[in-house]
Amino acid sequence: MPASLLSPLTADQRRLARREALRFGHALADTGLFADESLIQLLDLHPRSRTRILTRRPDGSPRDGWMAGAADKATGAQLLKAIGAGALSVTLEDVMSSDPACRLVFDQLAAELHDATGLMVMAAQASIVISSPRLAAPLSIAPREAAALTVRGGQVLYVYPAGPQAGLPWTPAREDTVTPVILQAGQAAFWPSQSPTRSVNGEEIIVSVTFTFETPQSMLADVLRRALGQPSPAACAKTDLTPRFDVGPKGLVWREGLAPDWAPAPRKAVRRRTPAAKALKAA
């Protein structure tokens, strides 16, 4: 375990915490939890009921939602291979606090995030997200304070201003106010509470940790919102929760009658003709 997981923030970064999107460094890769062998073990051991498997339209707009699937018959190795093949996002929900080895990292990360930002970390949760190359996540709003730590691969996180008009759905006019944050392996981002975000992956599998938590400030804001009868701004792009596909030894397979119109047509099995037996020549 590294002595320190997070790089120190400057005085200016600490002052701007919760006001602007911040980028800082981390050493999660040095824990050994995110190599292929470790990820395969986590995929095998983490309950599938707490494993969220999603796909979406290739090159979809930020308003296009997710579609859910299942992987009841896939091993961790098969699931990781399917992610590499493309168009999948797999989230091991709350694994950082439920797995014993991950829990040590989770506790240290929560303590260091408090030290780095000066924010009191309360009721924290952290998940591991493994997603395909070039996959673009739709617009969403985290329900609490949130940070994203990219461990492997690279991605661009787009952060939009929070405010009364910050809810979903996405419109093209929002791109005039977006702040892109480029995250390479070993870099993390922390953005203002209730800011809409979306991400676009690079050319490799992305392994990241999403860390969400409450602070006294966010709890007070939630109390005031409820007192004023205001709806919660936290939301995500619409997700079809009916399992429409399965991930197995052969990768992603759409269930009969549930494939979207943009899904590739299933390949037909090629029937090989058995050569006719040659007649034996008379001696």
C-alpha cells in the first residue's frame, strides 16, 4: 500500500474545492488492485446483483440513455474480455467498501480526500467502473459530492455548470458552457456538487473509481432544498432496466426480440457441406 494515495493540492486548489472542477494526481495503480488478475477476481466474487452491466448506442449523443444487461453465465475473465471488445460499462457497486482488500484503500482514500480538500467526508461510497474503449457515457448528475479517479486508460470528463437550469435533458446549447477535464491514468477530478457530467473514453479499456460522499455543506443544501419543496437535481440519462442482452463466453448477445434497431444483425451459422464419400475403385 502506498504511503500516500493522493497528491497534495495547492492552496488555490483547496480554496476552489466545490467551486470549480479540480484535477489532481493519485497512486491507486500502486495498490495492485486494478491489474487484470485482480479485476477478474473481483468480477468473479462481487455479487452479480450488485454488478451493473450497461451498453448504449455507438456514437450516441449525451441524451441517449443506457440499456441494461446480465452476465449470469460469464466468468470474470470472459466479462473483462467482452469489455475490451467494446460498448460495455461494468460497475462493481460499492465494491471498495465491501471487499476486504479494497476496504483498506477505501478508508485511506476517504481520509486523504478530507486532508487534501479540507472537506469532511461523511457517508462515503466507492465503486469500480470498467468500460470499453471509445465508449461515451451520457449526461448525469451525481446524487452527492463526487470524484472520479482514472486508474487505467484515458478519458475526457465534461463538467457543466450547476444551477437552476442544470437538470436533464442535454441540449446542444450546453456545450458553450462545458469545461473539459482530460484524465490520464493516475489523475483524478473533483467537481462542484450537482454539476452535470459526461465522459468519453480513449482508445483503451478504462478502469476508474467513482467516489461519492456527503459533506456538511451538501447535507445542509439537501435540507434547505427539501424545506423549499424543490426537486432533487440528481438524475441520469434514462436507463432501460429490463435486461436486453447477456454477456457470456461469446460476448454480448441480444435477447430475442429485445435488440435495438442499431444492433448488428446476428451472424448466421455457416453450414459446412460434408464431402461425398468417394467410391472405391475395384481392384
